[in-house]
Amino acid sequence: MQSFQLNERASTVPTVLSYTREDWQKGYNSLKEEFDYWIEDIEGEIPPELHGTLFRNGPGLLDINGQMIHHPFDGDGMICAITFDSGRAHFRNRFVRSEGYLAEQAAGRILYRGVFGTQKPGGWLANAFDFRLKNIANTNILYWGDKLLALWEAAEPHRLDPATLETIGLDRLDGVLKPGDAFAAHPWIDPACNQDDGAPCLVNFSIKPGLSSTITLFEFNPAGKLLRKHAHSVPGFAFIHDFVITPDYAIFFQNPVSFNPLPFLFGKSGPGECITFNPEKPTRIAVIPRAVGSKKDKKPDLAFETHAGFVFHHANAFQDGDEIVIDSVCYGSLPSVEAGADFRETAFERLAPGQLWRFRLNLTTQQVQRELLESQCCEFPYVHPAKAGRSHRYIYMGAADMAEGNAPLQAILKVDVESGERQLWSAAPQGYVSEPIFVPRSSAAFKDGLPTDTLVGAEDDGWLLTLVYNAAHERSEVVILDARNLHQQPVARLRLKHHVPYGLHGSFTPHCFINE
Ligand SMILES: [Fe+2]
């Protein structure tokens, strides 16, 4: 594994693409219907030991009654629940009935501006100085403390009924959040928290950007009760989507970006389009101790700097002696969202690829070293849940089919960070994958419905669950892969009766909520 500069641009444009733009675009059609059925069109066999529910979240609507939204990140959240029980699988999808979703569906038109550039009809005059946010609940979905929560980082979670996916309403986590408070869409489950005698806990954060930005860290017990909450200030504007934990620390990458609010204020673009990447500035890394100690024995926050880059998602982190090791998908530059540009016309070949990097933060010298672990374009990294915050061997990711350059995610890539071995399962040319969720084979990997830190069998002994959009049939499939060997054919392909638009994040719980 060699160390070299982040690719600013794809160095080579392959002459033969693994996809067509027309096929890829079709996966961004809205799914307006809501379904509820046992999946019958199955190739292969669903493992009878696979028991539980895969929840997924993502934009279900890419238009409001024919008015196109500007970017998928502005799309209303739609939850899919795929329940596995005794070799059968059930599919259900429901939109989150957010206040904005209900209002726009009733009006039949766009009523809100979006963070990523969706504007109300009527030009800038109709949009200027309208700062209302539509909580679109479209980024992640989590079952914790007997609550199913749809997450969107800029506002409170929405609570849903896990059996029916009906929206119960905004959930402020028993008063932890105030109206309008942010709550990130990237929680971690620490499978054995050393502050809680080895009990699992949920760790998440919120960010309040400004001239200096405030990161608030939250930790909850399995019943959903707040254990710890503390706020930390970092200098400058911070746009932080994801973070990582170790048993002792929470780590945040502050990408070198700046924010000019004027185009947003004057109705010309969304706030997400007002962020610019500063390649001449370093990435700042904030390392925040998780423990709430007395002032006397509390460890200070630490700050590190490394090369400019842009990280949306981290795979994992762990402590190794006096180092913290962090594996992350890093871009050489922020893919900008140009005002007026149609995301369906994305020129992938002009974008920097996301690549898997390892960062080593030395707590003694405060130096950062980095090395490239995997150069193939990748996103949505995932590790065994027992390994959250602990040293891992395998990382699973969505990846491009092609070895070089940026391209749609069409493959699942497994990287062995110990040996450097890699395995790729590709759905190209007409399949487009989503985040792969690793589910351990043994039910003993879960205790009281939550992951433990004990491996049962090998670290890759389990399945990868991913939703694949098949452009040939314009439908989606739930694909089950044996994580031990991605070179094999899938264990099963569960063909849905319809497509599911490309989603964002999901989670698996060993609970089954439906009774039939
Ligand atoms: Fe994310």
C-alpha cells in the first residue's frame, strides 16, 4: 500500500464505461406508491438463520407533483423495511409524514427551499430571505431504545412505528433536544462502553456551524436515556456529516471549506451550494474525549492537521498504543453542486473519486500520517458491528465497477486491511448498488437486540445486504452476499415489484416487527 497525493481529478478516463448515464438516471425516478407484501420472486435461498429487519432510508421523491427537486439530498425521506423471518422476506415502504411532506403533497407543489438548491417556483424573488427548513428525514434510520427514528442531520428525528412505518411525529429524545435542534444522521453503537461497565451505548453528535462551530456529543443507554452530553467549540465554519469513535474518543474531520451565505440569503441557491472547498488549507481533526470527568482529571480536546481533502464518511477508528487509527473515504476536492446544474447530467469523469485512506494520529507527537488503502472509487463504508471503535480487519463498501476514476456505485468491495487482499462483486453493467450492511451469521452476535463486542466466528462470517437497482427491468432487488467470499454468486436475489430510488443509509436489527 503506497502513500501518494489525493487525486484531484480522475487521472484516466476509461474509454469503455461500465454504465450508461441513461440507465443510471432511471434510478432517480420518484417512487410514489407505498407497498406492503411478501417477496415471492427470489433467486437462490434466503438463509433461514437470517432473522431481523433491514431498515433503509433515502429520498423517495425526486419531484413534487412534477416539479423537479434540485438535488437528491433534498428529497423527502422514504423508509424501506425488509423483514427476514424463517427463510421468507417481507417488503414495506412508507414516506415519513413530515410537516413539509404533508404540506407539499396537499398543495401539489414545492413550498420549501432545500439545503442542496431546491427552490420554490418564482425565481429568486420568491425565495429570498425564506430560511425555513423542511425536515426531510431522509438520511438514516435507527432502532434504539424501542424507538424507530428517521434521521436528518439539521433537525430533530422523526419517530415511526417499526411494524407499520407510520409516522408518530418529531421525537426530541425525551427532552434532550429543543425544537429545531440538530441531531446528526451518523450515530455509532459502541458495543461495550467502558464508561458503562461494558454495556452498549449509542453515540451521536450535533453541529452548530458559525464563525466558530459547536460540536455537541450525546451518549444514550439502551433504554434511550441520556447518559452524557457535552459541547465543544472548534474554530471556524464546520461542515461535518459523519464522525468516528474509539472507546475513549470521538473524532471529527473538519474539512477545509468556507461558507458564503449571500447567494442563499438572496434566493439564488441553497446553503449547501454556498460551501466552497479550500485546497490550500489543511483538514483539521478534532479529537474529543468521550468521558465526562471532573475538571481535574478531564483530558483536553486535541487538534490535528493533515492535507486538504473532503470526507463524508468514515469506516471506523481504533486506538493502537499512542495512536488513533481512522479509515475514511476521502475525496481530493468537494464535489460542488452548481446552481442551475442538473444532477442527472453529472459528469462523473470530471469528479475526484472517493478513495479509502488510513490516517494515523499520534497522540504524543500530534503528527498525522496517512496512506492510501484502496484507490478504486468507493463510498458508504461499513464494518462488523462488534468492531465499532475497535481494530477491524474487513471494510465493505459500495464501489465503482471500474478501477479508475469516479463512476456510479455498481459493485460491493471488501478490503482486508491486514493482508491487502480485496474482493469485488459487481452488478454492472445495469445494476447500481447501495450501502452494504454487514449482518453477522450467528444470532449470538446480538444480545438483547444489540450488537456485542464479541466476535462469534471469523470477522467476515456473515452476510452483506444491499439494495441493487436493476436498470434492465427498472426494478430493485435485495441482494444477499456471503461476506466471506464476494467472488461467489449472491446467496439470494429478492426481486421487488418496483424500483427503489438510490438511498442513503440503513441499519439492521435482529428484531422482527411484523406478525403474519
Ligand atoms: Fe452519510
